[in-house]
Amino acid sequence: GAWTLGDASGGVSFAQEDGYYIKIGRQVHAYAFVNFPTTSHSGVVQINGLPFALANEDSVRGGGSISFQDASAANNITANAIKNTQQIEFFGSTGANFTNSNFSAKSIYFAIHYYTAA
């Protein structure tokens, strides 16, 4: 199915976004593309709208992979879904969150894999 990505940081409106998912039992595989607008907003990148909420268990915090991003050649960016939400955050190699301004006028393609409660 398709899913609509939204901004949970309250700071940006995506220039373009596209998302698809596959659900097998409790396992969800979500794939997306986001093109960020030009922005100086310093809030943490928080994408919401995952098609199903993650289970409320520490062990199911979803993880993902980045297939392309042009925001930073110096960082290994990771995607993490937050338990008991429908939200994703991005982190750099130092463990710090990426901000909207880090992705200003940039794009990211990613996949996230997680478990739902049912």
C-alpha cells in the first residue's frame, strides 16, 4: 500500500514525498523518498505517518537503511522508528539527531522495518 509522510517537527512542508509499504503479519517494511524544502528550521527531523504504529516494546524499535541521501558525505545517516508511534528520526555517525536545516534542499531515500502490536 501507499503511505503519506508528514512532518512531526512542525517546521517544514516537504517539497515532495512518496511512500509505500508491505505488511506481513506483524512485520512492516516501509519505503520512502523525501525532498526537503530550503529551510533554516533547526528542529529535529521527525517524519510521521508510518502506516501502522510500532509495538510498545523496546525490542521492536524499528531500524532502517538509507539507499541515497545528498545531505552529508561526512555522516553515516541512520533511520530509526520510535516505539509506540508512527514516527521516524534520523541520526548521524556521532549519535546526534539530524535537523531540518541539515536536509535543507536535499533528498533522502530510505527503508524502515518494524513490528506492530497486532
